[in-house]
Amino acid sequence: MRHFYFIILVLLGGAFSATLVFAQSISLPLALSLDAQPPSPSPGQSVTIHAATPTLDTATTFFNWSVDGTRKPKLSGYGHDSIQLIAGAVGTPILVDVVITGASGQPAQSSITVYPSTVALSWYAETYTPAWYRGKALPSPNSVVIVTATPHVVVNGAELKPENLVYTWGYENRDRLLVGVGKQSFSVQMPDQTDVDEQVRVTIEDMGHRIRKEASIFITTTLPRAVVYRLTPLGGIDPRAAASILPAFRHETIDLQAEPFFFPARSKNDLRFEWTIGGLSPSGNPQNPFITTVEAGDPNLNNLSVSAGVSQPQPNNLVARAISSVLMFFK
């Protein structure tokens, strides 16, 4: 309760007379707001609800908390401006209500609804792998990685469609690089270094600002690789037959094929292949530069080293390279 007084100056016979007038008492509403951290917790995650009372002394203010319509005496008391709760499953919102009473005895009330939600972040690297490869393509320096967010949000019993949510993407120390409704995917070019962890962040909100879900993922660059395989008589390679030592018969003609992995390329045609056989560079196969033929005609030759180098020009005059070697022993 606040009181206001006014001083009225009256002109009497050339002199001013001051009169103190009492005005009607005016009650101003107390400032009170609730904040949840995190705003949209994952199921089973701890969430803190904080009551902000900038016009009151927290220590002399009584906080009376209720959760889902049930009063919580153990969480209430003088100075209890924050409580911690455990979020339930997606689709089970938490309704938190607080009534405060300051030293003047004037009450104030505020409430907040917290919606548990989840979001999964996955990434796909636009790097080359053989058609038969069943593993995941890994990001290499200067490659493009696409990160996709898949949220699961339920508000008032209805699941919100991911394409109707607002996405705000950030990368390393840069924020708001991509903002918009339905922007579930974000493309980022990796740095020109290896073994570097790059953080991609996303904030997801609904149109009514009832949920705010944040997530991040770290992506690590790796070196491109090359592996030499022996071509089978029926054509093609046996992916299980990669080895650094290869037994062979004398005067046997052996075809070898180099397979690149994780180069930022769409096909083998974007790559350069260089073979070395016994320290010499063969003329090569213009049609299939990733294949070479080895034949040991020297009867005194017991072993032969074969290497395949794969390279690709990169921005800033850099070159991505990978080398694979095989030591052939002749029987």
C-alpha cells in the first residue's frame, strides 16, 4: 500500500501559503514472474522453476508453491524463490503455481506450464564411400555435413508437427545462421583440419512460444583413407580381403583396385590416382585409373611393394591425400 501527498500553493495577498493535502491510497501490483530452466526439459531431467520478485526482499517474502494443482508445503516458505522438479514423459506437462506474500501482506500470483520434449540430432557427411560400403560416411576436412533435428513435442495432448516449428541454428561461436519455420536441416562446411570438434546448435520453438528446446552436437573431422583390394576373377573386389600382405604365384597376373573413403567428392572421377610398383610408376589405365595390373616375371623376385596414392585438390591450395600399400610375396 502506497500513500501519496500533494502540496498546494495558494496566493493570499501577495504571499504564498502551502497546504499539505493527503491523497487516496493506491495499491500497485507486485512484480512476479516464473522462469523454467531448461524451458522444455527432457523426460527424467531436472528442471528448476524460479520466481523473480524484483520489487521485494526475497528473504522476507513467503513463497507458497503448488504443482499440478497440489500445494507443496515442503517446497514453500520464506525465501524459497526456486524449486526443482523432475520432468515426466513427453505429453505430461507440469503446471506450477506460486503465491507470494511480502512484508506488506499484499499477495501476488503467477503460474507456468512446462512441456517435456525431446529432440534427436543426426548428421550426414557428403563424402565418398564405395557403393558396397555399409558403414557411415565420415566428415573430412572441407567436407559438407548436414545436421538434421527430429523433435518430439506434445502440447495440450496434440503432437506438434516438426515442419511447423521454428528452428534457429548456430555453428561454433556464430548464432542465428539459419532461422525459419520447418528448417529441420542445417548444412555446414567443416574446417580444413583433422581431429577438430565442431559444435552445431539448434533452438526449437513453437509459434505460441510454449516450448523452447535446445540441443547441440559435436562433429569430428577425420583424414580421408584409401585401401587396396585384389580384384576377383569374376570381377569386383572382396571387401573382406583387404590386407597389407598379399601372397601371389610367380607369373600370375594380378589386378589391384584402390578404393577411396571419406574424400569430399561425388565420385572417383573427382579424384586422382597414382600407382607405384616396386618403386616405379606404371603407365596406368586412363579408363580406370584406380586399377593397376601386377605381374612378377623376374624369377629372382621374392616380394614386391605396391602403393596407391589418392589425392584431391582443396580450397586454399590444399590437397587431400591418402596412401595405401601392399607387400606381395611370390611363391
